[in-house]
Amino acid sequence: MGMASLTEDERRLFPLKTVSSVVSLFQSILKRSSEPDLALLSIIVGYIENTLTCNHLHLIGAKSAVSLPAGDENPEKLVVIPPIRKEDDFPEIEWQTVEALYIKFRAVIKSSVDLSQYGTPKHATRELVKKVSDVIWNTLTRTYYKDRAHLQSLYSYLTGNKLDCFGVALAVIAGCQVLGFNDVHLALSEDHAWVVYGPDQKDTAEVTWHGKGSEDKRGQPVDAGIQARSWLYVAGHPIVCSRYTEVASLVSAINPSITATTDSLEVATLQQSLLWVLYDMGHLDKYPMALGNLGDLEEISPTAGRCHCSQLFSQAIDVARHRYSNCHVYPYTYQGGYFYRNRMYKEALESWANAADAIRTYNYSREDEEIYKEFLEIANELIPFVMKVEGSGHSARSILKDSECFAHLLRFYDGICQWEEGSCTPVLHIGWAKPLVNTISKFDAQVRRHIAISCSEMQADDAPKKEGRDEELVDANANQLRPKDEADAAGDEARPAPVECSAIGSTALAALTDLCGRTVLSPAFFLGSDVPGAPNETTQDLNHVPGGDGAAAKSPEQPKPKLCLKSHKMAGLKDLLLSEKLNTHAISLQLTAQSQVQLGGRSKGRDADAKDAKNHDSRTDAASATRPKRSRKD
């Protein structure tokens, strides 16, 4: 498809100067029976994004340089963009500029790839995909742009010869489309992209770089990454895109940021509107990352008549669980971030624990730095802030008094520890241990012991030690409730009474503390005025302490949350975590102990991935044979 194939109605939408005009153009193209042209759409959204976020001269109608095809007599022809009028959302996007860039991209691809050398195949081959990748790669500037914004579109490639990791992969797909190979499609993980091709799309090939650059991998299959169980390759469960999902990916990749703290409202509105168009057409049904992006945009600026952002986060998680075997982590961090921002801290802890459950099936490697930083931020910044907020008051509903929250916290760290097991690179260091110890110390021993903990791989070893114990005197964690002498093994029927009395006394003290806090902190108390009902309220609340007269039957003890620790580190910490007095030094030593050695009897593989990760030896060989990534070019 070329610009000449646009319908008259689509032509009349130019110059594009409002969000609605761009949305109308996308709707018209997506409703066609023919596949959308990725190059054209990427140029349009990239043009708008870069105009509003990178070059502020555009916003005041100044002149700017736009690279045109090489054959043009003036390769840096100046295009005058008029100021934004009140009724416009952004400067006018002229047809001539978009057309010139589109023609340039087609010319670069067609002039560089001679199909006759490949026997004019009906389907793409590895050599042909590698050739298109070489064309894109060799026309880029010799610098890798890792965390630079606004380099993911063909507009950036055609005007500045710069692309990020995703941009290179998208350019290769668009180049293959220009050559007529519609069997080449994008495969997306959560931080990487490659291509699938062939009649059944079973063949894979690396086409881009990651991290500091790995151009030597281009053209190779991704099997090695899958067998090494790296998060970068999501255990062989990427989003295999259709042409419409590829459109969704380039829309989802739009970055509205102007600075680290400022976004372009127009670009964000455009992205949000286009994602809803794709959502209504069903093109986000298999794309959890795009659903998460849309949820974030809806949280900031809700669209009238649309579902709440929390439903989008939940939908993204459902897609990740049912379509991708729970191999995707970001849907949980999207949801956890939403709960955190809205002070729903218990729900946030659960979402972060679920994220750790997803990551525990992988082996950590240096290439997983993005998700590592995500978990590091949660562990060392977000969770400590939650503990600080929750520990600053006397609320009886504080999560510090909720054993389920403590269980979520342990499950979060259990997932991180299991992610580290079997990996060639350690994850946890003293920077992780200190926040964990500080967080755990916020929970009282009574709350910490109110969890039924089991250890999946150590129960069999512990079984002989548990034999001969009186089950009635052992709690769900296999901890004795009180010292037991052999001489009075027969026991005294009244023996449990002191335990109950101590529980009643501690509960009464907690209730009294809470009531005193409410009274002292009330303005009426300091003003010397009467506090209506305070004495009666205090007396009434203390009389209804669980275990008091006639109240015990109304407030039965809450069942203990159940938790199964699967990592060796956390299983080894079980007794320390549940002890009356925390041994913080021992916890830190256990948590930061080196664990690069493969642990016997442990298998991270899922049933569906058994054919990819056949055995432990192959995984070790693949990890040891990986060549270190080369230094960044400057």
C-alpha cells in the first residue's frame, strides 16, 4: 500500500491537526480488508510525537529541518509549521512531509535488497530477514540509545538515523512488508522483540539488539534464550503479533514525555484514543502490556462511558495467565502500582507477591536488568514507604497487624530468592537485606506467628524431627506453644488457661492503647470540653474484648493464612522469621548467601516448556557458553 492508495476521504483528513482527525484516519485504515501499512502509520505517530515532545521550535511556528529522500536537490528542505490555533490539538501534519518520508523508506529497502538473489521465495527465509536487518542496522548512527525516549518510530529513523531496540525490530517488519513478505511478524516479550516467519510462523530470528548491543545475534534463532529460562524471552510465551497487533504495539510504544516530570497532554490523549480504537476492534485482547498502558492513561484521565482503569489492569492479568501461562510480570506491577498510588496497600502487596510468583520460574541474567530494577524499586522504596505510612499511627486496621500482609511480604521475597536459585548471577545483596529486615521488624511476633508456613522441599527432611510431639501443643508452623517437661507429659487439663489469659490481656491492652490514642488526639480533649460518651465507649469496648464476659463466642479467632515457601533461602529463614525476637544479623547473612550453584531436586520448568529446557546440563552449558556483551559504542 502506498500513499496513492489512500481513499479520497482519507486524503481529505490532511493536514492532520487534531486528535480526532488522526483517530479517523486510523479507524479508516484499520477497517479495510487489506493489511495496514506499518511504515505509514509509524511515520505519522512518530511525526506527531516528536513534534510535540522534542522540538519546541515547532510549537511557535519556527522553521525546522526535515530530511527528505536522497535524490532531492535540497536534502534539508525547511518546512514552515504554523502556530497552533485554539481549535487545533497540535501543529499541522502536512501530507507532503509524510509522503516524502514514506517514499524514502521504501526506496532504502527496495534499493538494498535484491530478491533475485534469494530465488524469489514465497515466504521469508532466515537469510532474507537477516539482510533486511543488516540494511536497517547499517544505516543507524554508531551509538546505542538505551533509555532515550522517542526513538521507536520510523520517523526517528528517517530523520535522524536513530532507533531503539523496539524501533529496529519494527523497522525490519515494515521493511519485509515493503518487500511483500507478509508472513514476517513481530514477537514481543516484556523488554525485547524478535521476528517469527515462515508458512507456519514457527521460525524465529533475532533482528535487534538489547542492553549494550548484541548485533552478533542478529539472524540467530531465540532458542538459546528460551532454554536458558531468561525473563527476556518469557519462557517461549511471547506475544506473536498479527499485523493489527503490530499497529497496537507501535501505538502502545508512543511516549508522551517531554521531560522526566512533564508529559504532552496532546500526545497522551492521542495514544489513549488510538488504544481505545484498537480495544474496541479486539486488537488488544492478546496484548497485556497495551492493556496496562491504557489502564495507566485511564487512571490519569478517565474517559466518559469507559470501564474503570482497575478493570483494565485485571483484564491484563487474566490475559497473561490464560494465554501466556502466567509468564508475564508487568501486568502485576501495573496493578500493584495502581493500588499503591491509591493507598490500597494490602492489595498492592498481594499484586507484588503475584509478580514475584511469575518471576520465580526464571533464571536471572544480566540482560534482565529492567525487571531487576522494577523489583528493586518495589523492595527498597515502595514497600518501606508503605511500612512508614502504616507504622506512623495507631489504627487497629493497619496492615502491620494483618498476618495476610505479612504472608504477602514473605511470598514476594520467596519469589525473588527462587528467581536467584540456579542463576549464574546473584540477585540479592546487602542492599536488599536491610530493607527486608527493617520491614519484617515492623510486624509484631504475634502477627508473624499467625501464619501456617510450609516448606515444599524441606518438609520431608524435617519430618523425623516432628515425630513424637504432642499435636495439641504444636501450632501450624510446627512451633511449640510453651516449654513441655517430660515428667508431666500426661498434662494438666487446665494447662491452656494461662495461654488464653495472656491472649486476653494482650488484646485488652491493645484496645486500651487504641482508645487512649483516639481520646488524647481529639481536639476536644485539649480544649478541656467534655468528650461525649468517651467513658461509656471505653468501658463498652473493653467489656467486649474477645474472651470477656459473653463476648468470646461472637469473635472467633481468624484462620491462619497458609503460605508455602519454595525457595531454599526463605525456607531456611522460617524459624528466624517466626521467633519472638528477630535475629536481624542472621537473617541478613542467610538472605545474602551466594546461591549461584544449581540446587539438586529443583526444577523451574513448566510442563509446556519441557521440550525447550530439556535438562539441567543443557541449561548450564547454554549459560556458560554465552559470550559477554560488548561495550557500548560511543
